Amino acid sequence: MDLFCQKLPKLELHAHLNGSVSQKTIRKLSELNNKNFNDELSRIDSSVSLKECFKIFDIVHSVTNTTEALFITTCDVINEFNDDNVIYLELRSTPRYVEGKMTKNEYIDTIIKAIEHSKKTTPGITVKLLVSVNRKNGFKDAEENIKLAIEYYKKYPECVVGIDLSGDPTQGDACLNLLKSARDFGLKIAAHCAEVPNEKEVMDILEFKPDRLGHCTNIHPNLSGTLKLFNKLIESKIPVELCLTSNLKCETVPSLSEHQFSYLYQANHPLCLATDDKGVFNTTLSQEYKLAADTFNLTKEDLKKLVRSSVEFAFISQQEKEKLLATIDNKLTIIK
Ligand code: 6MZ
């Protein structure tokens, strides 16, 4: 099954750029900067719980805080997904202003430059960008990022395809009015939802109907008080991005066997598997498929179906979806 999951042509629809940075890249950046990031690396190794993981992002940010480092990071992350047989990747990232080093525009320009570069170096993987809004950073920052997302969507519609609402779920709010303005411009919306219990906000998000939802760990038929939300989610048919290792390591699910994957899967709800932060959680998309197969008794045919159905949730045109599906079907004929 390991080899099968590795060979499977996959789609990654929920990957935070700075959460995806590998230890190898951090080492490379430390050599380039003549700095020792061993402390940072050991803290990443010891990452546990949702609270801890947000501290880890600050550490990663401290090593990707120049356009040079960001370019190298983005190229490496794309390469690593490509090596894992990911053929379609939606990266999401929060534009960052670093005083004296980079503006938010330079931040996005650099990622787009790296994506363009990857078309030559790794032509087998298609990469798109979602501009993230970090809910913790407040209204003004969210407004700025959404304006930037619209600006870059107009300029690079082939590359910038949507907005991601993320950040520490215990802080800030979902800024749905701002997200609506982006949606009116044609951008797709992926929103983190129910990583922690918050019935009112979850209901508001479900009513807003984002194009995809991330996690939804606290929408579970067996959790007290969330059956109403579970039924609402099923009725909505909004695709859910599920990140097994991330949820387990962040302790937002008690165990994999109790993960809501099985309930959504049994209900035939649209879902896809994703890594979330492959660097921070030390995983790969192949491992996530293997984990799902082992935990929920999925066959190779089930995994193939899971990949094929994910195409429908990608933030691309119908024509691009058909092309992607044809590529997948072609590759699937030769793997056993
Ligand atoms: C919510 C998360 C997340 O944007 O700097 N992020 N937000 N829940 C999660 N589950 C564990 N994992 C990552 O990548 C890092 C940022 O992505 C968001 C956080 O805002 C984090 O700071 P970028 O590329």
C-alpha cells in the first residue's frame, strides 16, 4: 500500500506554504544566512497541540522573511510535492510585511515568480495560489489581504484563484463580509471551519457557503450538541479538506478511529485528503492516503476514487478539470 499511495497521482488542496517547509529547506536557509537554526529545528520536532503549532509558524516565519528565502522555500515546497507525485497543488499563504525586507506585494510577487519558475523545472505539477487571511491579525489586515487577492486575481487569473481563511481559530473572527466582497469578484473561498467548538461561527460559515471547508473537526455526529451542524454540513454538500495527521497532532480529534472522516465518507459527502502543514507535522500526502486506507479500511480502488473525485473541488475551470482528470486516468492505468 505504501508504494501504491506514493505512485498515486494526487491533488493537494490544503497546504499552507510556511507550514509545508521541510527541515531540509530550513537547514539550507540557515547555511545561506550563515545562521544556526538548530534551536528552531528542535522546537519544530517537538510540536504538539494546536496552541504549540501556532508558535512553530512564528519560528518558520523568522527564517523565510526575505524575498530570497521565500523564493527558495516556495521552489523547494513545490519540488517536494512533485516528488510525492502530487500533480495539482493549491498552495495558500498569508502575505507578510517585514520591515526593511519585504512588502506584501513583494511577498506575493515572489511566490508567483517561484510558481512560474516551477513550470520549467517541474512541468508535471500544476500550482495555484490562494491568498490567506489570518483571522488573528484583525480587520485592517484582512481587508488589505483581500484587496491584494483581488488585485492579483485580476492580474494573474491563471495563478491566483482564491482566498483562504485561516489562523488561530481561538482568536479573531471569520470576517465573512470581507470574504463576500472577494467572492463577488469571482475568487473562490476556502475557509477553516470548526477546528475548535464555536457553534455560532460554524453556523454562520455554513450559511455563507464557502467553496470548500477545512478540517470541520468539531462537526461530528457523536459530539454532544453538534449533530445539528453535522446535518447542516451534509445538506450543504460543501467539500471538506481533511488533514488526518494535523488533526491528530493538534489534538483536535481524540483518535484517528474517531475522526469524522468515516462519518462523512459513509454519508458520501464530498471530501479530499490533505497535508495542511507537511513540514510542521512531518508528513506527506502519500502518508495521509496510507493512513486513511489503514484506519478506515479503504481499498486501492477507493483511493483512486478519492483522487478522481477531488478534481471536482479544485479551483479551476471545467476545461482544466477535464484535462487534469484525463492525466490522472492515464497515470492510473499503469499503477497497481
Ligand atoms: C489554522 C493554520 C493552520 O500562511 O505563513 N495555518 N491556520 N489552522 C491550522 N491548522 C493546524 N495551519 C497553518 O503559513 C502558515 C500560516 O498558515 C495558517 C496560520 O495562519 C499560519 O501562520 P503561511 O504560508
